[in-house]
Amino acid sequence: MPSFFKRKKQEKNSQEQSNKRFFDPIDYSLSANLEIIKQKTGNSSDLVIRTLKIGNHSEIRTAIIYVEGIVDTQFINDFIIESMAINRDLQEKLIRKKALEIITEEMVGIGKVKTVSDWDELFLSLMSGETIILVDGINKALSASTKGGEKRAIQDPSTQISVRGSREGFTENIRTNTAMVRRLIKNPDLWLESMTIGKITKTDVAIMYINGIAKDKIVEEVRNRLKRIDIDSILESGYIEQLIEDQTMTTFPTLYHTERPDIVAGNLLEGRIAIFVNGTPFVLLAPAVFIQFFQSVEDYYARFDLSTALRFLRILTFFISLVGPAVYISATTFHQEMIPTQLLVAIAAQREAVPFPAFVEAVIMEVSFEILREAGIRLPKAVGSAVSIVGALVIGQAAVQAGIVSPAMVIVVAITAIANFATPSFAIAISARLIRFLFMISAATFGFYGIIIGIIMMTAHLCSLRSFGVPYMSPIAPFIPANAGDTFVRVPWWALRKRPRLFNDENPVREGKNQRPQPPEKPGMVNRDIEKGDRNES
């Protein structure tokens, strides 16, 4: 037992000594610095240390250090190693005191080179894909930007597919993502602020907004909430979303996430703030409002009448996915008089051999369908879709033949599932999947009265939500007439003169007056000119 505590004490002292060395300034001795780097990284196999002797008489020892796999190796060989080893003219005037200045200004042919003076910044740069240059006798280091390695190419967005519009989707590289937005908004007022979150992962996070359009209070609130995050790791934007949202006890998303650059650009132009996280293709947008989750990018590329009809259809399908099974349970259990006689007789004949009430029927089918949906998502693509389709057909048909559920219930559950898939945003669709069970319980208890009470409670809950101080149901509640043209309906572009007022109050106008197309007063004028020309030729 004493030896156990003695061993623990030795390990603790060793850890304290390692941490002490980590926070010490960089040493003058190159050998000591390399030993600290090897010790801190565990002498990892992907850590490359290349030592060189430079100077007039090869008297200055230097070391080039990088992590293989996250750097551009060819770039390092061409613009750092060869430049330092071959350039004899510069080596003749290279002296130890000014070695870092000469290497930075004349030897290293890389655009971004900075001086590092402490171990914390050195290890952060090294693990971020930069190359470290150490010189013996100097207690500072150089950090050259050589980030690279294998990356996923830009592809079509897989979660927000559109018939018309851009075919580019975000990748896992934060700089690629910000550049894609800058290509769409070529304005110097598009500002980007970067920070590092995660004590262990040191994840790069950036907020992007348009100065003069985004409200300063919202930008400051986003910045403060991100700075308050104190966590070991940030592996995806979902971590950030759960740590900065206004309301945690709700199933409705209060931040919008997307992997389309054109959606981010459109929201930035309305005054929202985009939050980029390295390592994920999903970008967060804040503030978010309820109606935003039913808007598709195609709504703004197509004619306003078609967009309005499709938006009404999406809202209808969301309502069906919420209360579809609940309405069937209420009608068949409590309110049979509301069903047409012939349909009621058909449903009664189908349910004659079913041993369960309608509520139990609906729960069995809904749970089975959720299991099939999860199985289809988790399985490989080659077999996932086949398993979900075949499984649904086989289980549904077998359940009907076994007398466990009625055919009408299978139809209701299938329509509900299809309606759920029609919702543009996955975040709001999964909320409907959960709330659907609450509506089913209230319908089985109180009938249509329970459904109405549930809708009232859900509406009151939605009106109480906030997203960075902005009412979640705006511009419907509170009602803002100037911004009502992009809610349940989408008015023509020439009528959308103002940005959402709650996101922007300094620069509300986004287009000039008299933008409505004005065709010639006499539409037949061109035809008459052609006929007149034909007569003159004859």
C-alpha cells in the first residue's frame, strides 16, 4: 500500500514538472528545446524534426519541425528546406543575432511567417499545421504557415438539395468555407473574427457578419457567449449550438444550421451572424426564427407565386406530421360522429379483428417506423435504403395480416412519415417526431379537445422562445407588417425593399424604389413594326 501512494506521488510530481516546463519560455539551447518538444508530444511517430547547419561555416544549428499529414510537405521542401540549405549568398551574411530576421525576410519564401516566444503558442501553431523553425542560441522560434494535407473536395450539399441554385457545399475546412462565402459577397464590410475554443482540441471557430447591416448588440452577444465557453473539446458545431442557445428546455431549434454557402450569404445580407467551426461542413446562423425553418433556398430563385404555394405546402405537411396520428386516434375513439358513415363502417370492419385500441396501434407503428428509419440511416448506403423500404413493406403487410394493426393505421402512419420528410430542415422535422407522441397521448386522453389544448400550449411555448434576444415567432408575434412579406408568403423581389427589422435597424433598405418590371405600354408594338417592314419590302 505505501508503494502505491509513493508511485502516485511520483507521477504527480512528474506531471507538475512537465506542466512547469510547458509554460516556461523557449530555451536558448536547441537540444533542450527539441527534448521538450519530444517529451510533450510523446515522441510521436508523425512528428518530423529536420536539423540543418547553416551559416558561412555551417556554425548555426537549426531545426525544422512539423507534423506529417496536416502540412504541405512539398511546400516545406521547396520553400523552406531547400531555400535555407542551398542559398549560399545569404548564408555568408547570416549571423546568429539576426538569424531569425534574415530567415524570415530573405530565406523563407512563404507569405505568412510570425515569431513565437512561448511554448503555448509554439505547440498551438505546430498542431495547427504550421512549421516551426528553431535556431540554436536564440530563445524564439519562427512559425511558417504550411497548412495542407488531404482534404475533402467541394461537393453537392447532401442535406439541403435544390433543383435550382448553387451546387457547392461546405467542407470540413474552415478557411475553405469562409472563402466560399467571400466569393459570393465581395465587400470589405464582410468582417470575420476568429477564436480558439476547447482546452484540448483547440478548435478554430469564426464568426462572420456584415458591418453596418448586422446589429451591433447581437454581434456582441454572440461574441460574449462564445468567449464564455469553457470545455475540453469542440468536435462539431452542435457543441457550440448547445452551449450558446437561449433556451435549453425545448425541442425546437433556436439556431439554424446549413451546409450551403448561398443560404449563409442570404442570411448575412439580412443581418444575421454566421458561426463557422473547423472540422464540420455545417455553419450556424443566429438569430433564428420559426418561419425560417420552412424556407428553402429555391423560394428566392423561383417565381413568388410558386414559392408561396410550396411554402404553404411545407407548413401543411409539418402540421400533418405533428397531429396526423392524433387526429385518427381522436376520431376513431371519441368522435365517430365526425366521420362519414361509409368510411366509418369501413374503418370499423378493418378494426374488428384488431385487439388493441387506436392509441396502442399508433404507438406500435410509429415506434416500428422510427426503428426502421434509424436502421436505414446507420446502415451502409448500398443496403440502407433497401432495408428501410423492404422492411416497411414487409412489416406493414405482416402486421395487417396478423391482425395487430388495421390498414387505415398503416396509411395514416405512412402519410405522416412522408409529410415529415417534406420539411426542408432536419432540425425542425426531428422536433415534430418527438412532439407527435405528446399529441397522441393528449388525443387518446381528451380527444380533439386534447389536440386543441396541445396546439395552444405549443404556440404559447413558441411565443416565449428567444434566439439571441429576438422573438422566435417574429415577424408574426410580434407582428411586423413591414417584414410580413417573407413569412407564410413570399412577395416578389421588387416588393422586398426592407430587411428584417429585428436583425437590423441602421441599414434597413436593401433595394431601391420602383424596382417593379415595367414592360412597354403597347405590347403589340413590336409585331406591328415587323408587319410594317414586311409590307415595305413587298
